[in-house]
Amino acid sequence: MLCNLKEAARIAIAENSGLPAFNVFGYEDAAAVINAAERMNRPVVLMTNKVAVAHMGIPVLAGMLLEMARRSEVPTCVHLDHATELADIRQAVDSGYTSVMIDGSQLPFDENVAVTRAAVEIARPRGVSVEAEIGSVGYSDNADAKRRFTDPGEAERFAALTGVDALAVAVGTVHRMETQGVDLQFDLLRSIRQVVKIPLVIHGSTGVADRDLRRLIECGAVKINMGTTLRMVFGQTLREQIEENPKLFDRVEMYQKCMKAVEGKAIEKIKCL
């Protein structure tokens, strides 16, 4: 049930729920996420970030994830996350991705608009959804990445000028947080929702307390991005097995518990939305 982001978001909105979006790094966590979505009967987004793209390449990821999405029993979107180069957008579109994110959030407003419009021109004729970011969500492990809350008026202008299908906004989250406890600006999110009518996206949601995930939806967010939380449970489960039995070497055997752990965590997060 391969779909694009616009279609998946429409289903989530109709069901008065959030759209779970998970960064995946291979077959094992992608399969676990799809299993979780199927068990919960919810649409889902499989995202590939710069780390995954650098490791495997867009064509390889596309070939695997698109086939998995087609076999899924729930609407499944294959999304390129945080691309900063139009060449990557073009390669993802050519490879069959159904959604792309162009991230010009570190650029001045006019430059962000220009690169985003160029991405829309590449993707839209092929039926590929486009997400962009206004304001800037920072990184817990990168002090050089600018953090800036989204201005509602600027978000309204940006959405109108670019024609994107979804807009990522900065309301307090931080990428790659390993613990929960960010200070979210819910009133700011409500203000953005009042003037921006396309689906809003929250990045860096691993750092959001479970009780606040649903509140994000109630305040106007639709797509909720998570990645670190799944990477942590995968790595921890793998480490525990090796510590318990240092002679283990068969990764397929070890991955079974990792996949179950990731599936359980994904279900836990989906229930919060």
C-alpha cells in the first residue's frame, strides 16, 4: 500500500490522529516499523536520513523500502529526510521515493524559498510530496546548527510562496535527544496552525515526553518524526545479547530480538499519537 506523504497525512487527519514517521536504517527496523503499523492499523512513514543515505545510497534504500511498502497492509510512505542538495531530491524522485524533504532551514528566508520551490518543481510532476522546514530545529550533538523558533507570519508566507505539501516547524524539539524533557511551545504551535493550513511536522520527537505527543496533535501537528528512540532500543537489545553470550556471531539470529524490541517501541509511540 505505497502512498505519498500527502495521502498518508490525509488519512491521519481524517482519523483525528498523528502520522507516525520513523527513521529506518535497514531491513530489520523497517520491517519492525511496518509490523507495528499493521498491528495498530495506522498509516506510517519510513524515512531515510543523511546517515542512512551515506551508508547505503538512495537507489539501494529505495529498492528495498519501496518493495516493503508495496507489500504492507497499511498505507506506507517512503520519505527522504533532510536533503539539502537538489541532486539528492532528484535522485530520490527518480528512484521512486514517494516523498522528499528539502531542508533549507539553515539558509536565509529567500534562499530557503528558492531551493524549496526548485524541489517542488522536481517532485510535483511525478506525484511526489514535498516537505520543507521554516525556523530551525537544532541537534543535540551539533552546536553549529542554528536553532530558531518558527515565526507564524513567516511560516504563512513560506507555505504560500513554495506550495509545499507539509511544513516542519520549530517549537522546542531537538534532534537526536536520548532523553525526554524538551520544553515545548504549544501556544506557538497553535498560532502557526491558525495561519498554515497544510500538515505541520514536528522533528526530533524522541525528546518529547509520551504524554505530550498527543498534545502536539491536539495543537495542530500531524506528522511526528522519531528516529533516535528506535536506534537506542535496537542497539541496547543487541548489546544485551552479546553481553549475555559473547560467543554469539549470527547476526540474523541476534536481529530477531532487536526487531521485536523495535516493533514494541514503535507500537508504544504510535499509541501516543
